[in-house]
Amino acid sequence: MKKLLSVLIVLFLIPFLCGSAGAAKTWKDMNLEDCTIVGTLSGLDAADIPNVVRYYQLPLQSFITTDPYTITASTNPGWAIGSSYPMLVWADGETTPVLTTFRIPSDYASGGLFKVLATESAASTDNQIDFDVYINKDGQAYDSAATGQTPVEIAAVTTTPDEVTLTVATDFASLAAGDWVTLRIWRDDTATGTADMQVRGVAFYYTATQ
């Protein structure tokens, strides 16, 4: 932040020569099209501008299942509405994955994880979200294997959403801008919770260049 303030101050202090005769003018009188900056900014490069964390929303409607592909109110998992939120719902014993594919943004610099807004239909032993990813790159053979990820617990009930973080091990080690990622999520039925698992939103978070 201090560096940024210094740069702004320097910009206002750089002398300008304006007009055909090169006569100095005030900021009020200057026509910047006729001006030439006298002096340079030294020691400033891209590394001096901090990167920022951004996110890419993955609409719930973009997810499909492996069979019959289209999700309905009666499929496994199915669509439902709760507290004015659309949601994907897995009942106890249902483990069919949903999946969607998205492209890594062009301003991607590093990192990469998913945040899932999730709830449960009633107070019970917490359910867990399981997941994996497939990474595809231009000109390379399709990714045919995914690393088994560690399921993440949902510490919530229907009135208290829980933003669950899904951190990808191994498969994101060489992630790059322009890659195509397929995310799969499902209910890990190993946990003993019996309430419905409800996914209400999914987003991809990453560090972006400025």
C-alpha cells in the first residue's frame, strides 16, 4: 500500500512540458494530448503491484449427472428449493456425482480451490462432501485419472449455511491459465449422518495477476 501511494505522489510531481513551444503549464490549463512526460519512474515493475484473490462462480444449473445427465426433482441427486435458495440434494444413501467443466481464467497466477455453500436438512451427524477434478490442456490427451480427494465435513443444519472449502491435492500442481477443469462433487456416504446433504452454491477461487 505504501508503494502504491508513493507511485501516485510521484505521478503528480512529474513535470510536464506542453504545447509546441514546450512552455510549462498548470494542470488546469494542460491539454494532455500535447504533453510529454519529463522524467521516468524507476524501480517499479509488475512485481510491485500485489496480486489479488478472485473467484469464478460455477452455476448450479451447469452441473449434470453421469446418468441420466439432466437433473430433476426426482433424480439422484435432485433439484429442490429451500429458504429461497435453489439447491442440489442428496438423500441418505445417494452418492451419484454431479459434474461441470470450466476454463481457468486468463489472469490466473497461482492457487486454486473451491468453496461450496452447503446445508443439511436436519440436525444429525454431519455429512461430508467428496470431490475430485480432471484437468485437460490444449493438444494433450484427455485426463483419464483423478486423485482421490479427502471428503470435507459440513458443520451445519438447514438454517445455518456452511461455506466448505475443497482444497485440491496433487492435481492442481501444474494448473495454468487456459486449462479446462472438470469438477465432480458427491455425498460421501461413509459418514453416518442421515439428513439430506444440500449444495446451494459453488465457486472457484484463485490468485490473479493485476
